[in-house]
Amino acid sequence: MGPGSAPHGVIVGPDGAAWVTDGGLNAIVRVDPVSEAVGVFKLPANRPAVNLNTAAFDAHGILWFTGQRGILGHVHIEKSSVFVVDAPRGAGPYGIAATPKGEIYYASLAGNHIAKIDTATEGDATVIEPPTAGQGARRVWSDSKGRIWVSEWNAGQLGMYDPASSQWKEWKLPGPGPKAYAVFVDDRDIVWVSEWTSNALVSFDPKTERFTSHPIPSPGANVRQILGRPGEIWIPQSGTDKLAVLRTGE
């Protein structure tokens, strides 16, 4: 993707292309699935080395992204323009996700909170405090009802914020000293978390509020992101240079 490229996160956009947060280029990169052409949307020159993390598309096709050095940004694709603003409370913006309605939420690892971005603005965000102080909110994902699920790294917990009621719930992951990194909600609204201490993929059923642990065969998998499609959960293992799939069946 160019000299100095260092891809961090990748998602598939509504156009079917791969959209990458590239920390090395300090840019958002689009890779066309047909022509394999690479398009680079560089951040403004006055925003160098923001430590780009992940991205998500809102309901209007605008791509929003986070940078751990305290920024939020978005790419207006039709205008080929990139906007960057300071995040509330500074450093920490990490995982980001869209709800079924196209609303955007992100987690701040260093800031120990989640926030909702006002997509009608340049990036104004409202901070939402989890019940556990210093929990280390790392990644977020929405279920089909628009509830926001949060992996709480420091606390070893799974959190859930319901915007409809403005209420929180939290659950401790199984095992001693758990570390919750990535979170993903599948098409059945089952929540999946990568748990680093036990080297496992942990599923959570919101109806029964029970966890099930699925040990990863390769030691030290260090799964940092989870994605999936109906019947399959895909996990990139940063610690082993492997890509794994867990098939859930019907």
C-alpha cells in the first residue's frame, strides 16, 4: 500500500472495498476489490502520527475513525476530504462501531469511557461513563437492538450500554485475571470476546447471561479484532501470524 505503510484496522465499506486505518501513512486507505487500485486519504499535515486505530461507516456513508493520540476524524468520500478534531478528554480513542441505525460509538482505552459521535457535526462527541472506574474500555460493537457492547480490558469485564434506557450492565469474564480485548456481536446477537489470559474466544448469551469459553488451539494467539458472517466467527491471531475461523453452525 506504499512505502512506510503500517496497516492497523480493516473493514469492508458499503462500496465493497477494503478501508484501512494506516498508521504508517497516517492515512485512511481504500483498496478496490476489482481493480486492486489503492486510494490514499491523508490526514491534515497539522495532525501527524495520530496512531490510527479503527473505522466505521455511518448511515450516510461517511467513514469515521479514531486515533489513540486523542483524535476523532471522518472521511467525506464524495469530496475526497478528511476532517480531524480533538477527542473529549484527550488520548485514548480506540475501537469504534456503528449501530444498525448508523449511529457511531467509540471506546477510549486511556480515557476509560465510551462516547457517541454526533455525526451531524464535524465530530462532537458525548462521553458515556461505564460503572466501573478505570475499566479500560477497549473496543465496542452494537447488537441488532442498538445496544453497545464493550470489552473492558483492565477490569476483565464485558459491559453493555443500552441507549434506550441509558442503563449499564457488566459481567466478569470467566477464569482468573481475565483480559477482554476484542468484542463482536454475531447475527444471532451472541457476543464474542477475545480473552487473552486463557487464550480463548469467549461467547456470551444475553438471554441466559452465561459465558462459554472456546480455547484457541495455538498458544499466545493475541486476538485483537473479531469479525464474522452468518455461521462463522473470524479471528486474526497477531501472536501467531494465523487466521482462524470458528464455525457456529445453524
